[in-house]
Amino acid sequence: MSKLPLRSRSKESLRSRIKESKGFHLSRREAIEAGIATAAVTYARSAGAAALAGGRSELEDRPVAVDVELQVNGKTHRLSLDSRTTLLDALREHLALTGTKKGCDHGQCGACTVLLGGRRINSCLALAVMHDGQSIETIEGLADGEALHPLQAAFIEHDGFQCGYCTSGQICSALGMLRESRIGMPSYVTDDLMQARPDLTDAEIRERMSGNICRCAGYPNIVAAIRQAADQQP
């Protein structure tokens, strides 16, 4: 007579005891044994499925390197980047241009503002590969040697900062905003939409700069600095 393996004998014994029990009632011991056996089978199956899924996800998540040419502050930089790299991370982590700050990383605070073809954008929301060959201007590119840009000088003169973390984004955003004003782009508070060049009142400046947050609440000084720079521009 062939002997059954221990596991098979245990299962057969459990089945026979169940059948012999009156009304097929399980004892506490038998219920525990059945529960453990069921849990073991379920775990083995789920672990196998997870292993298969994990194998697929590793292939899917493997980074793809893309060659990118970034024109930053008049200089050409050739990089090989993960296709998921944001423009902000490319500037900070790969080009060491750390003047552009990472604040919220959700496009809500404006600390990462740079100029793309003269227009302000949130670099934390832009992929670097999307701007291959395009002209990018950061806070490091505004000064002319030792001579500060008029906006930079105005921020210093009017104390338009406290901790300074948001300042680079504020200045880049203000520069883009002044360019928008010069070409006649209206804002939500512009009174005369037919006016060729809207008057940059304090209300206009506050509205146009509303995407840049200063957690130190230096807004009056920031508006004063931008007002001075606006009055100096032709």
C-alpha cells in the first residue's frame, strides 16, 4: 500500500472528519486548519501575480534617455536626460543654475519662473525635452556683467524681498509681465481693452503678478520695485 504524502494525508483526514461529523459541523481546530490552508493558497497565488506584474512594471518604468539641446542665457548646452525630467530639474540638477527655485513643484507659487522666448513659464510644469533648441532665460542671465538689470536694482532699492527664496521667480515674472504690457496684452483688471498699451497701475501690477507668491508678504515693496522699473522703460 502506497503511502500518501503528509500534506495529502492531512487533507484526506480533514475531509473524512468533516464528512463523519454530524451535520458537517467543524470543530474549532478543524476550522483553524481549513482557514490556514485557504490563506496559504491565496497568498501563493497573489504573490505569483504580483511577481509577474512587478516584472512588467520594471520594464515600463525603465528611464529613456533623450538628447536635448538647451539654449540657456545665450549658451548652448547638450544634455542626455530622462524624458521625464522637468525643465526646472534640468536647470538646477544638470546645469547647476540654482537661482531658479523649486517651491511647490505644482505650478502654484511661481518660484520656478523662467522666460521661454521672452514669455514667462513655470519651469516645474515643463518637460525639458519639449524645449529642445528654444531660448531660455533665467535669473542668472539678466545682469550684464557686474551691472544689474534695472529690475534687480529696483528690488534691492525697495527691499522687495525678505527671505529671498521667491525673488528670482518674482523678477523673471516681472520682466515677462512688462514685456506683455508693452505689446498691449490686457489683464483681468484692464479698464480699456482697446488701449494699445494698458496703464500699469498698482492694481494692474498686482493682478499681473498674482501668480507669484511671497510667503514673507513683501508685496507692497515688490509692486514699488516693479513700478520703478516700469517707469524707467521706454
